[in-house]
Amino acid sequence: MCHLTDRERQALRLAAELRGRMQEWLGRRGIAASPVVSPFIDPAGEASVLIRMNAHAALAMIVGFEEQRRGDAGMRDARIWPPEA
């Protein structure tokens, strides 16, 4: 039987919640990518996650961060992938 520490359970919940939120956010933007969110415990003993995603999802997130920073949705329909040649 596998016994998890409180921190390990926290990392699993964190990863599951973040994965769900990211998939929902990407889905609202028409991006079918499924990011991989892996839980782990960092050297300081804190619950942490590693995120892996394809370029399309990463670029969509970059555009989303820029929208939030600028306080507008002007970039929402911008073509981000594939890059224009």
C-alpha cells in the first residue's frame, strides 16, 4: 500500500487543479492541447509542479499573459501558430 505525505497529497491536488484550469482556459480559446502537469516535492519540501505543453499551448498562454498585462482582449484573435513564414 502506498502512503503519501501531506505535502505529496498537496502536490497531487495542486497538479490536478492546475491541469484542469489550464485545459479549460485553453479550450475556451479553441486549443485542444493537453498540458502535462506533474507533481513533485521541491528541495525545500514544498509541493510543486512541472508543466509541459506544446508550442501552440505555450504561445496561447503568452498571448493571454500579454492581454492581461495590457488590460485588453485586442490580441485574443491574433494568429499565433503556426508562425507566418
